[in-house]
Amino acid sequence: MPAKAISVLDNPTKDARLLVVSKQPAELRGLWSFVRSNAWRCDAVASAWEALERAQMQPKPGGPDTGDVDVILLDFADDADALHGLRWLRYVRPDLPIIAISDGTELWMKAEALRLGARVCLTRPLGMAELGEALFACLVPHASEDPGSIPERICEPIERFGQDLFFVCATPAMQKLRVHAESLAQVDAPVLIIGEQGSGKESTARLIHQLSVRSGFSFVKVDCSAFPAEMLEAELFGSAQGVRGQLELAEKGVIYLNDIASMPVALQARLLEVMQEKSFARPQGRLNGAGRIQVDARIIASVGPDAESAVAEGRLRRDLYYRVSAFSVQVPPLRQYREGIPLLFGYFVSRLAKQYNLPIRPLSPALLHACEVHAWRGNLSELRDFAKRYLVVGDEELALWELKKHAGSMQSSGLRRDDLQAEARNHAASPNHSSQSDGLKSLLRGIKGETERNAIVNALEETHWNRKAAARLLRISYRTLLYKIQFYGLTPPTLPMLLRLGAKREGRVE
């Protein structure tokens, strides 16, 4: 027997009580051999939820102490709920050590188990030595540790769960939102997410899906404002030509309906029927005949902060609103957790630099402070786009000037008085209120900007909005041109307008 196991026998932990969570406990042969050799008491349950119930039990006076557990060994094999159970075990009993057991093939699961608070993650088949060391570390605290201390819950400041998907956990407001999302993930019912444009409603919906039992199935997004009524109906319910709709494609998963208030009222009635009947009428002419299509998909919808106004104005059916908002979550705008803006800005710059293979730009205290006090009416989307422009151009003075342009919107966001006074001093409304030097600089900057904008517009029109050709004509890089187009708010004309411009250059029209 390894030295660590012998040490366990020589201390009071010989009466340790273990709880094994596994659907196939007989396969953990190394564990049972180790338990028998130490004469420990060991029970087994089939799911993490049974373990959660057991961990919360209180011993009855005078009765057997069945509720207390010293260590939980959580087997992840063939158990989709194991991660969710681990999360809730750590939430309910943060003092209870948990050892995770995996088959070694799912590395992401091992990393997630450790992030959620498992002491160690062992790999099948269990070895006596590593098992003994893991149990010894859980049962015998180090002398430097406080036995009464409770370990902190593990939570990354920015939690990533996909290629471009993340959730901010660095502020109390977002930590509260995450706890709310965790609780909603355990209830298989419709959810309404309320928030401003770009505030992270889709990320919240994907987080709920990721934490739910449906996480192994698809997450389907439908932007209700992006389709005309007829196309949206076909997108959701399928077509008579045999094309399946998104409600069918989301089978056993989640369908996310973005901006549900922009859905035509007639379609809202059909959606309400789907939620009530769990089925909808098959479109006529489908190749597989008539009938109804069964729907097993969780519906998560989003709406702007004016949900009540949309109901009052008749844009959102009242019965649908009440049905989908039985469980709702409010996503705060970025300006309500300003302390997290510098962290987010640095995250965007770092991630985008890696994505575009560019060097990471330095982030000065002045730039981070300017980001923190900015209004960010576009929320996370606006911050990400600003980080992209700063990364590509790399001009801090230009970035600061861009933020200071919006002093008016910053004032309406409730900034500190000293910040507003500083902005007022730097950007007075009248030239008489600024120094001669500042007025001259502002005038030159305005003339330069107008000249640059006109040159870009002329080049784009000359090349029929071929941006690469326009960049060559202007003798600037393609990335710089993209930044300038976004900076000046230039948008391509419609196809008829392009045809008229081309005809005008060829002398065919006035």
C-alpha cells in the first residue's frame, strides 16, 4: 500500500464517510478495493442530484448520522448532469471536498470540473496511489489551513464558453445575473430576456442553454427583425417545398427568438399555439403528408427595455408576453457596471489581436479611464467595435478624441461632476469659451476630417464601392479604409443608386 494510504490509516480519518456518485459504481474497482482496505463507510447514489439531496440532509437526534459526508467522488461517465450537479454542490456545500472522475477523453470536462471547484480530477482506471493522495488531501487539511474556512467559489472574471461567446463575471451586477441564469437553466420553461441593444442578451441565452440539460443539443437563433413576415413564417415553421423550419431544427435544444416584439402579430399567435400545444400544423404540400409536427424545444426570447410599451401599443401580444415571461431576466446595460469596462476593453483588444494576428496595443490609464466614463449607448457591441478600431489604427489620440465627441451622451449617463466639468472645459460649445490655440486645433482637425471624408467618398463612388480598389486608389491599407468607413459612418448605396452612379459616369444620365 502506498505511503499516503498508510498515513490515512494512522489518523482519525479512518472513520471517513465517502459518497460515490456513479451510474456504474461496480466499474470503479480500484475505489472499492481502497475503501475495503481502510474500513471506511462508503455509500453510492446514481446521480448528482441525489448527492445534492444527501449533502443537505441533517442528522436526526438519536438516529444514525446519514446526512454527513466527508468526501464526494463524482463520476462523469455517461452523466450529462454531472457538471450541473457539481456546480450546485459547490454552491450549497462549498466546504465539502469533491473528487471528479473522468475517462480522460473529454479534456474540456476535466478543465470545467476543476474550474467549478473539484479538488482534483482522476482518470479511469483509478490507481491506488493517486486515489490515496487525493483522499488524503481532502480528509487531512494542511496545518496552515483554517479548518473553519470556506473556500471561495471559483469564477473567472470573463467566462468563455465558445469561439466568440463569453460572459462577464467581474462585477456584482453580472455575478448576480449569472446566478439568476444558473437557476433558470434548471427550469425547462420559456424565458424572456430583457435588455438594451448590444447588452449581451444572446450571450445570456447561450449561457442558460450551456448550463441546462439541453446543452448537448443545438442552439438555434432567429432574428425576428431580419425577415419580412412571409419569410419569417417559413424560417420558423418550414415551407411547403419540404424545407424544415428552425423550430424543427431545434429539436431537444433551444430556439432563441431575438427581438420578439418585431414579429408580426399573426405569427405571434402561431408561436403561442406552439407553446401551448407543443406542436404546429404541418405546411400544406409537404412531401411527407399532412399532420402536425411535434416540437420539443425550449423557447428563449429577447425584447428591448420597452417591453411594456410594446404590449400597450399592440406590437407584442399580451397573452404571448405573459406566457414567455413566466421566467424573465434583466440584462443590465454596460454603464451600470462601469468598473468592469477596463477589463472588457483589454479582453476585446487581446482577443481581436489574436484573431487578426496583430500586436496588442498598449492601454494607457488615460484611455482606460476615458472608456470607463463613456456612455456606451451601444453597450458591449459598441465597446467591441471601438476596441477593433483602436487595435487596427493604433492611434491613442484619435481614440480619445472619438470618445470625447460624445460628451453630450456622456452627460446624460450620470457621470461624476468633476468628469463633466473636465469635458466642458475641453470641449466648450462656443469658440469664445476656448483658448485661441484650442480653437485653431479644433478648426484644423475639422477641415482635415471633412477633406479626408470627401476623398474617401469620392474614391468609393469611383470604384462602385469596391473597397479594396478604393484603398489602392487612396494609397492606404485595406484595414485603414475599413476603419475610416466606420469612423465616418459611411454606408454603401442601394443597387439602383449604384447603377445610377455608374450610368452618370458613363454620360447616360444627368
